[in-house]
Amino acid sequence: MTQLPAQAARKAAQAPPATARLADIAAQAGVSEATVSRVLNSKPGVAAATRQSVLAALDVLGYERPVRLRRRSEGLVGLITPELENPIFPALAQVIGQALTRQGYTPVLATQTPGGSTEDELTEMLVDRGVTGIIYVSGLHADTTADMRRYEQLRAQGVPFVLVDGFSPQVRAPFISPDDRAAMQLAVTHLGSLGHTRIGLALGPKRFVPVQRKIEGFVRAMRDRFDLSPDDIERELVQHSLYTLEGGQAAACDLMDRGCTAIVCASDMMALGAIRAARQRGLEVPDDISVVGFDDSPLIAFTDPPLTTIRKPVQAMGQAAVRTVLEEIGGTPAPHTEFVFMPELVVRGSTASGPGVIARR
């Protein structure tokens, strides 16, 4: 049997029994002994504010935090993204990761893959690894057909979280979103000023909140500028597809068949697909057809032609997501509401006057 050094032996003799320590900590923190036990053993089911109270009680009473809690307090924060092929997601992940690192936290990136881990599985993995909070980007919270109870269950486990891109009134959490309606107003105003009257919108499946908001903004802008019927706009000028290059190509083909001389796409990847569709028909961009993207992804300014796009405020949104999740972790949560950020039109080389039309301003 290993013998303790004399000084350590004296400390051990003076230390109160474990049950007494639990009682002292519980009394100091104003919680039950069971709650203290859950915190000390890194178990879920404890609110962030309560967890911080127990850790503060440890400090006040002069007890050392267990090693696993010291590691936890350094702060692992999970970031769940739908995929990384669309360059806007790595760009957002970089902003969030850098902001977390500057605050002394360690970002843990978890990415969904087709046929791989689901959002729920990634969430469980992160919680099991003791993350102090989670940031979701374009997750199931953006899908109007998804069961939102998963987020309430996560909250019940005491894990703070923030949701980016998408909103649900059923979830009590902070949301970070771009103003999708305003983005469509910017695009339609720009194309209308160039003389385009037949403008199409290519976007993803309708069940997603950002898609629905873009449609609302597009329909309102087209109605106000060209006095068109909302039903006619949705039926003739809106085409749903996938958020991929191939999806943009397919949607653009349909919209060009309907006589559109300009196409607004819901992502830069879709916009590149629209340009490819035009070229396959022997059309020139922007001489024969104008294309507008959405996101202003990295390197999109260097495409041929350089893409006119709606710049998503990635820097501001990423920093806001980090600031908000750290407030949740710290026990001073931000309002459980939606924080909306204004996008910006970036005019480059993929838009020009409509065929045979002199631009109006």
C-alpha cells in the first residue's frame, strides 16, 4: 500500500467526509445534494446557472474543482452544420471558431453527412463529451415539418444553445438570422432598375423557413414594382429545387423556359448552376440573362463572370451567435427571440441590362 507524505496525510485527516462536503456545497449554492452530485459528476439535467452556482460554492468553500470539471469549465462549445460543401458553412464555422477561441473556449465542429450522423446523433455525441453549449446552423429548427420537442429536451438537460438560420416560435431560444425578405427586395430592385421585368426565383424546398421568407419578400417586391398578382408570381416565377449546383441548373432551365431574363438564386452554388444552364443553351451571362446569387461565399468574386450576389452578414451573425451562446452559458441569457441582420447587395459582372432594354433608374 502506498503511503501518503506526512503533509498530505494531515490534509486527508482534516478533510470532511464526502457526505458532509455535499451538504456544505448544497447549502452554500442553495440546491439539493443530488444536484451537487450531478454537477460534480458532469451529469446532464442541470441548468447552466445552477451549474455555475455549484462551481462558485466549491470555490467559496475552498474545495478544489475535480479535474473533469476544470476541463469542462475551459469550455467546449459544439457547432453543428448541415454540410461543408457549400462554402458559406465553412466561412461561418471559421468566424464562430475564431470568436470562441478568443474567448477561451474550444470549438468542436460536428457536420452532418448524407447517410451519416443525424443532427440528433451529433447532439447526443456533443452532450456526452460535456460541451458547455451548442450552436446549430441551418438545422432542423429551420424545417417547418420537424419535431421541435428535441430542443426542449436539450434545454431540460441544462445545455444552452443558439440557432442560426431559421426560426420557430415553438422553441425557447435565441435565433440569429439574415433578413431574407429584405434580401429579395434588394435583388428585385437591382434587376428592375436594369430593365428586367421577367425575373425568376430559384430556391430550395418550401418547408424551410428561409425559403418561405425569401418567397414572401420576392412576391412583395415583384407585386409592388410590376403590379403582378401574388398567385401568378408564385406559379410562374418561383421554382423549387436543391441547394446545389445541379439544383440551380435545373431550376434555371425551368425559369428560362418561362421567359425569365433574370434569375435570383437562394445560394451562390445555385447561381453557378444557373450560369452553367445558360451557357449550355448558348446564352451569355449577363448579355442574354442576368444571375444574382445569395451568400457572397469565399472566392465567388473570382468566378466567370464575377457573381452579383446578396452578401450574407456572416461576420456579424457568427459573432452574435458566439456572444449569445456565451451569455446563455454564463447564466445571463439573451432574450429568447430572433436577432435579424441586414444583408447587402454586391454588384459584380453577372447582371446587366435586360436584352434589348435600356436600363431605367
